Amino acid sequence: MLHQNIETFIGCESSYADANIVLYGAPFDSTTSYRPGARFGPAAMRHESYGLETYSPYQDKDLTDIKVFDSGDMELCFGSSESALKDIEARAETILQDGKFPLLLGGEHLVTLGAVRAAAHKYPAMHIIHFDAHADLRQDYLGAELSHACVLRRCHDILGDGRIHQFCIRSGDREEFMFAKTHTEMHKFDFSGLEALAAELCRTQVPVYLTIDLDCLDPSYFPGTGTPEAGGVTFMQLLNAILTVSKTNIIGADVNELAPMLDASGVSTAMACKVLRELLLALNV
């Protein structure tokens, strides 16, 4: 029998009605400050995911054992960041209202703001755990307050002090690091402090949103990103961090900043696919 060709992330073929997790892509990179291309990340992850198995030997779990609906990429306005963010927020709000877990594929990191707006509306007490090379705490970037360099500052505008926890940060201007000292909980260079944080968040059962900028990885492992930064963590360190966060009351997540054409070897896309597979399997939803 012939069937319509619909490309999803490997193993993510549940119906929307049956799914517990919903993937949605935001192919947007209009505010990228260095090397563009992250808009092609979500589609590349779907296409290259067929180089993976659905089974994870790290977790002894299989994507065929969980129910994930891949809703594909949204059609976003590249001329207006606010218009794109409103569309992302609306999609995330629908998924949340339907009692499902929204997992966003970027795109540049600004797309996270749309998802956070929707999540914070439903879970006003939520915290954000942020993995990234960059602080993303600028008030503006060249006059633009809606920029991937400002996304966590805009999230702070929503959540306020003490509810944004940053890890692996190794880049930013002086003002960002000064802002973090009094307004966010920043852990530079690696995941030191994550286990203690997760234990406290588990104890209080506050809702947690996880945002993963893949440039938290060392660029020797992951060169296919718009703003690579020397240093960073390994895949195994990131996997262990994901497993640690998955023990909390996690209510939404995203993976962003793969720019596939910037790594002709395809290694970065393969890495992003594996990170997404492990994140999907780690979620207890």
C-alpha cells in the first residue's frame, strides 16, 4: 500500500490524541548575531534521525515505547520577531491546554521566549534551567530587545529573580555577568551545582522548564552552531545533566541552535539528534 510521505523524527509517529509529548519546530534565525543557519536545524534533525536507532543503550529505553507526536515545523514570519514569538506561544499554549508536554526544536534561542510565555501563563511559579555557552542576559543587542542574545533577560522580565538557573556559561559581556550575580543563579563553565538544585526542585515540586542551547557543548564535538565558544561540555556530561533535570517536575523543554550547514561532516546534526532522543526518553510524562 502506498502512503503519503511525511518525515518525522524517528520513532515519533503517535497520533496527537494519543501522544504524551508533542514536538514542534520553530525554524527561525532572524536575530542571529554571528553565523545564520539555525532555521534549518529542526528539519535536519528529522531527516538525519534515521541514522539513529530508536533504542537507547544509555537508558535501556526505546522511542517505540513512548507516545510522541511530531507536528512538524511552523511557518513563521522572518520579518517580525514578535509575530514569530506570538505564533510559537500560541502553539505551545495549545499543547499545554491539551495536557501534553511541549518540546520545541529551534531555530535560534530567541524562540524559547514564545514557549516560556505560554508555560509561565499556565505555571506562574515555574523555574527555568538553562544550558548554554552564553549568558543571553543583554538588555538589548544593537538596540533590539528581542534577540537571541537577550532571550534569558526577557524570560527574567516574566519570572523575576531567583527562578532562572544557568549552567555551562562561558561567554557574555561584563554587564551580563554583573546582572547574573543578583538576579539569576549562574554556574559558569560546567554543570557544577546541578544535582543540588535538582534535589531542591524535586523537594518543592515546582514546575521546571528546560532550555538547551546546543552550544553548551564543546565546539570540538559540536561545531555546527552559529556562535561556537571554546570550552564546553561533552555529550556524556550533557546526557547526565538531562537525566538529572528529568527527575524534577519538568513541564516543557526545547533544544536549539543547531546550524547544520556549518558542519559539513554532519557530526553536529547527529549529535543534536542523539541529544533529542535521550531527552525524549528521559522525560517521565
